[in-house]
Amino acid sequence: MYRKYLLLPLICMFAVLVNVSAEEEKKMETRTIYFFGVAKNYSDSLTYMTDIMAIPNVAMDKETGAIANMEFYSEQLNNYLKASGKSGYVCALFTEKSQKKIEKKYMKMKKHFKKDASTRVESMAFKYEYVDPSTIYRNVVDETKTPENQPTE
């Protein structure tokens, strides 16, 4: 008899979660977004700029146009520099929905940095990687990176 009373709240909670998830997905759209990054070290004269790259199926909020999980894209360049032994860089990510607009922004930024004679601008071989929003929101664990699968010392 008590099972009926316990089962009903669980069914209601599941229905609410499914409805919220469906509402979130309705607010999102996917499209190709163009990216480039800039890394500047203010104690050095070197500034790095990545190439412009297109990443398909990036999730965006339909109302605001904000990229879902933007922080995961912006941290990629910073993590790459740290892994390369370069520290002290301030990284910025620039995005646009059209290739023409991102090229215009890229040229403007490059011109801005080259105006300063004390700044050297270098291109870097870095590629942004696609971030799947479904794995982040649903806390999907990569089985190859769990502690059980790591080699022991």
C-alpha cells in the first residue's frame, strides 16, 4: 500500500526533470561558429594569435546568442600554453557567427598589435576542440580517464 505513495512522487519528479530537459533543449540551437584566440604576456613583447577556425554544431542560446559552455572553449588556449611551458599569458577568445565578420575582427586585432613597435605578433599552431554540451550537463564520465583505468606507479 505504501508503495503507491512512494511511487507517485518519483514519477512526478521524473516527469518534471524530463520536461525541464526538453525546455532547455528548445532554448538551444546549434550552428557553426568561427573562433580565434589571442594570448598576450604583458611582461614580454610576444603576443600569440591562433588561426581562424570553424567549429560546427556549437550550442547557442536562441534568445541571447550566448555560446553554451563558453568557459570550456576559452580555457583551451590557456591550458595549451601552460602545457607548452608558457606562463603569464592573458588569453582572449573571439567568436562570430559569420566568417566575414571574424576575418574583419581578426585583421583589426592583428593591426592593433602590430601598431605597437615593441610587440611581436606570432601565429601559433593551436586548434580549438568541439565541446559537447550534452556530456557536460549530464555529467558523463569518460571511462578511459577514471582512476580505475589509470596506470599505477
